Amino acid sequence: MKNKTIANLTILTLGLCLFVSSAEAKHRRYREVLTVLPRDHHVIVVDQSHYFYTGGLFYRHDQAGRVYRMVPAPYGAVVTVLPHGCKTAYFKGIKHYYRDSVYYRPEIRSGRTAYVVVRIER
């Protein structure tokens, strides 16, 4: 009986750990303020403004330069990797990708596919 109780507690604890880590990972994806950028971030310059792109999200330094705040995707930004979970749509016969109301149009640049953030007018 004691072993069965311990086994049940272990399974319950494992389940809670998995739930919490899954919830934390989901929350991290949408963190609005970062004090440190992840290693895999990319610096993107649009109209002489610097943006930091990671996990499908764009960030900029706050005025004091101490933290990075999530900002809307800037039109004209070029990324080489689409955010996870993008869907496809066609506008004027051209394939686009979208996620969270941000639309990306594929283009060939230097022989490679890149994705430009575009405004879609309906």
C-alpha cells in the first residue's frame, strides 16, 4: 500500500512538473519585456531603426536601454525564418504566410528565400 501511494505521488508530481513547464514555455513565447535576449535572436534594421527578432516576435530597447519591449512587427522587416505555426493565404495570386495577424511575403534574396513583413489590404 505504501509503495502504491509513493508511486501515485510520483506520477502526480511528474504530471504537475510537466504542466508547469509547458505553461512556462507558452508564457515565455509571449513575454512582453525581456531583460536579456535569447542567443538565437536576430538584429533587423528597418528604416534605420534596430529591432531584435526571436521566436517570431519583434523587440526594441526601451528609452533607457535597460530592457527589450515587444513591439508590432515593422512593415518591411526581412526575416529568414518564419514563426512556428504559420498558415498560408493567397493575396492577388501570391502566397503569403501569417501568424498572429502578421503577414510575410516570400522573396528570393541572394539566392535564398526570405520573408518580408507586409501590410495586407483587403
